[in-house]
Amino acid sequence: MTLNELLLSPLTDFAFMRRALAGCVALSAGCAPIGVLLVLRRMSLMGDALSHAVLPGAAVGFILGGFALPWLAGGGVVAGLLVALLAGLASRFTDLSEDANFAGFYLVALALGVLLVSKWGSNVDLIHLLFGSVLAVDDISLQLVAAISSLTLVWLALNYRGLVLECVDPGYLQAGGKRGTRYHLGFVALTVLNLVAGFQAMGTLMAVGLMMLPAAASRLWADTLPGMILSAWITGLVASLVGLMLSYHLSLPSGPAIVLSAGLVYLLSLIIAPHGWHGRWRARRHKEN
């Protein structure tokens, strides 16, 4: 099989493959910096929690408007922001940490979402909401993903310095008379929006995969924040292309194929990356000699 048959032919022959690839490119652009910042802030599990928190809102939107995009996206955004708000308030007024509250609320949200879809929908509807289908992305969904990614990049560019300071040393902002709350809330809102964008293509269970796996792998390759973001974006693009081609040629579900491709890059990075096992082994040998 030639390179043209492997890569170019599916993209030139089928519009749905071109839309799927364009959606993954836009999704990777928005998810890469969000995922990297979640890793650096040690909030990786928050991304997973918020991806599940989107489900009950999407389920309510499905009950009211079917698979219409405004209902699904609107319900997902409201549910994700509500869970983030409740988890933040609970951690502020109780002795439980924020990650524990996120875990509690996301489990409740996931169970509620599954219950709602099972009660008023079918097993096919539930599978579609949980796992999505990037090959079924239409023009409206593609525009939504592109708009959210553009908004993410613009907001990060305007608030980059303050967000990094709030990430590295929140006390510095407070000592300078500036509060980091707006950076944190804005960042959480962008995380929810990007998960909703990913949900349109990959469902609630797979959406966080394209956000966190490339970011985790990039941490093993790069030493600077820009380098990590660029590495995560490239990893997301490669994983998306490989996953789509595997899905096309082997008749695999597209979302899991993309996430598993990103997972393979992550596992290889654990072994061969400069900050992975091999890099640390070489550094230890060099130190001993």
C-alpha cells in the first residue's frame, strides 16, 4: 500500500475525513496549552472531572432538543461551569481539598447523566454521548470547535503573563496587590469550553484524552512552557492523523483510536524522552562516571 493510499486518498476522496481532520487540528490547538497548564498546576484530574461533569448538561440538552448542537453544547457548558463552581465553593467552606470535591461532584454528575440518557433515550444515544464520533462532525460543530480554539488562544495571549505567575507563585500576585482569582476562573471556564468542543467530536469519556495525553508527553520532552505547548500541539496533530487513518483503514471507532495513538506517544515518551526513563538513566550514569 502506497503513501497516497494510506494518507492522501481518504482525505481527498471523502469530505467527512477532511472535516474530521480539520476539527482535530482546531481541537489540538486549543487543548494543547490548556492541558500543559493543567499538568504544570497539578490539576490533571480536574480536566477528567470536568469532562464527566459535562454529561448531565448534555443529557438534559439531548432530552429537550435531541442531538441539536445548541442544546448539547449549551447544556454541557452550564453543567461543567456549575460543577466547577460547586467544587470551588465546597473546598472554600469545608475542610475537603478542591480535588476531592471535584472527584465527588464529577461522580455524581456522571451517574446523573447516564441515568437521564438511559431513562429518556436509548443505548445508542448513550454510546454517542459517551464516545462521540469525530467522523460525524458537521460544519456547525466544526465552526464551534474553531471558535472555541480561537477564543482560547486569544485569551491565553492576553493573559499569559498573569496566568503563568498565578500558576507558579500565587503569593507573588497577592503581594503585588493583584488577585489571581480572575486568572483561575478564566482558566477553568476555558477548560470547560474546550472539553465541550472535544465532546462534540469524541464524547465525554474521550474528550479529555486529546487534552491531557499530549500535554503529559510534552512534559517529558521540553524544558520551557512554549516548548511544552508546541510539543503537545504536534503530538495532538500526529495522534489525530494516525488515529483517523487507523479508524478508516481498520474500521475502528475514531475517538478511541485517536486517544490510543496519543497514549502510545505518551508511553514511548516515558521510555525514550530526555526526562523519561532513558534520560534519567543516562544522567545517573554520567553522574557516577
